Amino acid sequence: MKKLLITSACLAFLAACGGGASTENKNDSAAAPKEEKPAAEATDISSNPDYQKGLELIGKNDCLTCHDVAEKKIGPAYQDVANKYAGVDTAVAHLSHKVIAGGQGVWGTVPMTPHPALSQADAEQMVKYILLLKTK
């Protein structure tokens, strides 16, 4: 139930981000493309295969016990992780290793539980989803 609520909240947030931009300036053709582009990007994230598969895998595992998309819980918010590792070429490999092996110290003293039963491919897919949540 909690996972469904979080997924619904994420989708509502994405819909709210671009919902009103295209209706405000219907007569101004020069301004319309600039406003529609961010709305299209917000919509496109949910149709991204990495987003869909990563969200599915996170929902099947215990990730949401310690993490939230936008707010810090026991561990950092996914958006904070995405912002910190944005543009880092080795982020997927580094973070997927941390998901499997666990870790401590980057986000405080609370250790991240290791997930040794998770495959490397699944961990990488989950990290790709998280990195798509960048807000900066």
C-alpha cells in the first residue's frame, strides 16, 4: 500500500509539474515551445525504460523502508543522491556496488544494509532510475 501511495504521489507530482504550462500562452506561439519543453521532459521521465524498470525493482525490494524520492528518511532521498552524482561517469558502477555491498559514511553514520542477493544488473537498473530523479 505504501509503495502504491509513493508511486501515485510521484506520478501526481510529475503531472503537476507540466500541467498548466501549455494553457497559459496559447496565443503566443514564440513562447509556447519554450514552456512545453520542460513539461515534455517531465512527462518523458515516466516513459523512460530505465525509470519504469528501476521503479519496479525498487518496489519489489526493501529500498523504500530507508529511502524516499524527495525526503530523507533513514537514508538519503533519491533526489539528493541523483543531485550529488549527476554527471559522474562512474556513478552507476559505484552506486550499484554500494547497493549490493552496503556502505557507511557518505551520508552520515547510519550504515546502508547490503543486498548481496541482488544481481549486478538489477542494482544498476535501480541506480539508473535514481539518477533520473535529479532536480538541479
